[in-house]
Amino acid sequence: MEIKFNILTYKRDTILTLDKLKNTEQIDVWCMGKEAEIYRKRYKNNFQIVPDEIEGNVARVRNYILKNCNADWVYMLDDDISYFQYINFKDGRPDEERINDFNVVIDELIKLIVIAETVNCPVVSTNGMSDKISANEKIYNFASCASGACIGVKKNTLLFDEKIPYKEDYDISLQSLNEYGCCIINKYMQVAHKMWCKGGCAEERTIEVERENIRKFVKKWGNAVYESNRKRTKNNYVFPKVKISAFGCK
């Protein structure tokens, strides 16, 4: 069984996730064809080319990587992960430890694939939020959404919905939950720079685009999801949040 780790990068001055890895030879970096030479001047990694014509649709880019990555399991990491947070318990109390050595997390993500194979889950991920209660009760859970910032998909099982390009991680999570489950490691969570940072898809992901993707997502899944809004940020973005029904998708 072959597992491949991939970083998706787009319009960045630096690939923060790659800078935090020591054994970078095991990592493929995927970028748009028009950006390849710029990145190759800065990094010695094996760069894979994404066709420029599919630029602007994250789900389509992810599917291209899934189809063209030569591995049984394909991990996709965002390019802007600052560090991983590990939730440990000392004397029954949660203690949050900052993990700057990403190779430690890579080892845990490989173990996660073994668990997923055992229970037939085609989607795996770190925890998308700091959940101290779940981390205390169980190391893994199989009924939560995967985080697109650090997601693994078994090849030839599921694809991302290209009609919902900016809620693609939620969608493939519900696809998997509806039939199999998602294998999530509770004790690890990635902390990434998001849309307010330079580069990435911030220019495309306006609040109007976010809301339109939420509407498409809710329309597709119906009563399986509920829509709410987070607080307005200092950059005047409103980040819609989708909560999965406790009764599942069916």
C-alpha cells in the first residue's frame, strides 16, 4: 500500500507547510503550470503541474491530483499550515502542545491510514477544530467532517463535487459519512493562515462566492445540514458554518 503526501500551493511567496518539513523528498508539490518556474527557483522539491485551464476550482484541482497521483492513498495538505496542535491530558486536564516538527504528524497520519483500512473508511483527516472533550474520550472518531487543510482520500473511491468548489471538503465528508464514515484523529489539529493572508485563493473566495457555495451545499444535502453564520471578523468577512445533523445523512 503506497501513501503519498501532497501540498497544493497557489500564488504564494513561500510554501509555509513545506518549510516545516524535514524530509521533503517524500512530498510532491502541485502548482499551476504558469507558476512552476517561480517555485522551482525557490524549492528543490518534485513539482507536479496542474493545468492552468482548471484554475479557480479547488474541487477540480483536487480531483486532478487524485486521478494523477500514483498512490493508493492521496494526502492533500494546504500550503499555509503554521503548526499542528496536539491535545494531551495531564492529571485529567487538557494540555495543548504546539507541534512544529511536521514529520511527527506525518507518522501519525500514516498510522491513521492503517485504521481507516481496517474499518473501510475512504476519507481521513486531522481534527478541523480544537475538541478537548472528544480528544479525551477517544483518539479517533468516525462521524465528523474531514478538514480540507489536511485530508487523505483513498484512490478510486470518492471524488470531490466540482459544482461546490469551496465546500468540497464538507461535501466529500458527507459522501463518505453517508456510506462508510470518516476516520478523524481527534488529538491533532492544524493551525493555518487563511483568507486574510497574501496568496492562495483569497481573491476568488469572496463572501458572495462563499455564500453561493453554502447554498449549493445545503441544497444538495437537504436536511442533513443546517446553516448558520460565524461572527464578523476584522476583515469584514462572514464565514458561514455548516453543522452536521446528529441523525446522520440518510
